[in-house]
Amino acid sequence: MAEQPIYPNETARENTALPRKTFILMLMAIIPGMMMVMIDSTAMNVAITNLSHNFDVSFDTLQWVITGYMLAMSVTIPLSGWFSDKIGAARAFMVTVTFFVIGSVLCAMAQDVNQLIVFRIIQGLGGGMIQPIGMAMIFRLAPDNRKGQIMGMLGIPMLLAPASGPVLSGWLLETISWHWIFWINVPIGIITLALASRHLLKKSPPQISVISKEKKSLDAPGLFLAPSAFVLLALSINLKSSLWAGWLMGGAGFLLLVWLWFHELRHPHPILEVRAFREVRFRRGMLISWIQYIALNGSLVFIPQYLQNFRAYSPFEAGLVMSMLAVTSGLLMPVGGRLFDRIGIRPLAGSGLSVIGIALLLLSQMNEGTSGMMIGGIVGLMGIGMGLCMMSLNTYILQSAPPESISRVTPMTSASANLVIPLAIAGLNNFLLMRATVRETETVSGVLAGLGAYSDTFMLAACIALAGALLSLLLKPNQKNSDPQQ
């Protein structure tokens, strides 16, 4: 029996009939590369203490291993759309994976902390483009009537990666050495390149391999403005320096961002497709997505801190509690994807953010008697909300953008997330410290003051999530799959 085409009766894909088997093989060529970057990023968080002892340097110095990597990613994320259009998405994906693997080899061979920081920057230059290019390819390959389902299924490996990264890192640190945190990327990268060469380049579907024959002028100012703005904004958040220096860098980054905005609106072939914000669906979808990042990702970092500081949990025990997030969200993401194709975004975004808000409210009521099983259940509840709305919102945003600009929209969404999440963490952390100071004046117990500060922080995050649930009522269904029930 002949394979059923993944694009039946569809001419919008340049008459390309993509068999299901071919589509699955292409996904298998893309996903490992994306997972490799996410595993590496989360694994490094666990390794910092070990590396500090090995190189005999302070935590502040070694923190640049993470900060330098993040800044390098901020530089290249805006360039991924232009690079894809220039040489084709499939080739661009393979080049960036190769660059990341080379950076990983250099990191594994580093002899001192300065070399490691430089080599991590090289690694980040490749890593920054892998995820937006991969996401754009998968979205283009997916049939229109199954985009939500496929993007929801994509969320499973994308969540398994950050969940398994710390566990894998801890095992490698205890059984072998820190070098293998980077060496392990080599076989994964080679497998990714072999699969991509066979299933992406040789099959060459037009939606990921065609290079536009139109002569497009290079957006040189955008090439300068976008990385400069993102680096300055990221530095202002993460660099520990004097207050005035942080404000100066943040102000300069904001001004460059405004300049970039107006420049990209006028340029015929911009690096970042900010004109997508003219579409009301895209604009509202991005707003709700940012609220989700603030409430969910901004608060997740504080749960392990709470468990270890006030409940005497070991890092492994705290990791087990946090793994419930990956388990429940991984189970719900395919369900959310299927529901998105049937009922649209509004019910999913509203219910997902509401569940996240309720879970955060429950976290704000924790006390010394709350069992670990109960805390794990609450974290799992957050994962349910995340599974319902995260990938559904991403799919809705991409569907709201012009199809021909997807390669420049995905870098913009990735770059915005890279700025919103650290801003949220920094803002909630400042709120936590402020509430701890206030609580100390109200009670003689420092422990009670700390517990109260965490409760207040979770309560604030809950209010943000519930406000997002209300705002999600403003989301409009996409025209091509509009549902009268919405």
C-alpha cells in the first residue's frame, strides 16, 4: 500500500507530497540537535560548583561560563532567519550544529577557566541558531491541519531535555569527569549531522531547502542593532556591577531596541520580522506568551531554592520533585496540541494559565507541615497547565505570522523569550528580597520571614498567571481555522 501523503490535495507547498515516513525521519534529524543544546545548557548549571573546585576560582568568575554562553546566543539568535534564507534552512541547521560540536570539543579540552569561557562563547554562537532554525523547519514541514498536534508532540523532547540535563550532568560529574559534559555532545552532533545529511539535504523539500532567487539587500544595520541591543539588555540583567552601570547598559540596550524596531519596520528584508506585530492575533499571542514566561519560568527557579533552604532537601531530592513538571507537561502537550487543532487557542490558553495560577496559589500556602508528595503534586499541576498552553501558544503565534516570514519570526520569538525570562527571574528575586526585609521587621524569626517572602513571591506570580488567563479571552482564532465556538 502506498504511503499516505502528509500534504494531501495541497498546492501551497509547491506541489510537494511529503510521505509520513519521510516526515518522521526529518523530525528525527532535527530534534536531536535541538535537544543537544538544551541538555548542555541545563547540565552546566549543575556543574558550576564542581568546576569552581577544579579550576580553583570563585563562583562569580565561573558564572561567566554561563553568562558568556548566553550572550553569544543572544548575538546569533537574530541572525538565524537571515542565515536560513541565505543558504537554505537545512544547510543552515547543519552548519550551526557543526559549529556547536566544534565549540563542545574545545570546551572539553580547556586547560583553565579563561579558555573555558572563550570556548563556551564559541559554542554559544552555534547553539543560538539551532533551536529557532529547527523550530521553523518543523513548523513548515507540518501539515496545516496538524500543526498544533505536531508542535505539541515536539514539546515532549523539548521538556525531557532540560529535565534530564541536570541528572546526566550529576552522573557524569560523579562517575567520570566534567569534560564529558561536553564530550557527550560529539556523538549526538555526529548522529544529527548524519541524519540531516540523509533526510534533510538529500530529500530537500522546498519549504526547508529552497534559497530565494530574489536578490535581497543585506540588513547590515539590523545585523548590528539586534545583537547589540540583546547583549546590552542581557548584561544589564546578569552582570553584577554598580547600579549606575546596570542602568546605563539597560538604557542603551533599550534605545538600540527602539532604533531596531523602527529600522526593521522600514527595511524590505529585515533580520527580525517585527511587522508581524501589526497582526492583532500575533500581537496578543506574544503578550500572553510573555505573561506565561513571567509567571511560570520566573517562579520555577525559586521552588528548588525553597526546598533546599527551608525543607533540607538534597539537590537530588529537589530534582525529583521538579521532575513532576516534565512528566505531567510531557503527557499533556500532545493532548493540548490535538485540542488546539479542534477548538483553537482561547480555551487552552485560558485553562492552562488558570491551572498555573491555581498551582502557584497552592505553593503560596505551603508551610513546614506540607509533605514532599503534596509539593510534587502541586509542581505536577503546574506542568499540566504548561502542557495545555505553552506549545499551543507557540503554534498560534507562528500561524498568526505571514507564512513567508516564519524563518525571521522564530528568531524574534526565541530572542524575546531569552530576555523576558531573565527579566522575570530578576524582578521576582528583587521582590523576594524586598518582602524578606519587610517580613523581618514583622517577626523575630528569620526562618519565618524567609518562608513568608517565598509565599508572597508565589502569590505575585499566581496573580500574574490569572491576569494572563483573563487576557487570553482577547485572543482571536486564526482565520484559516476559525471556530465558530470561539
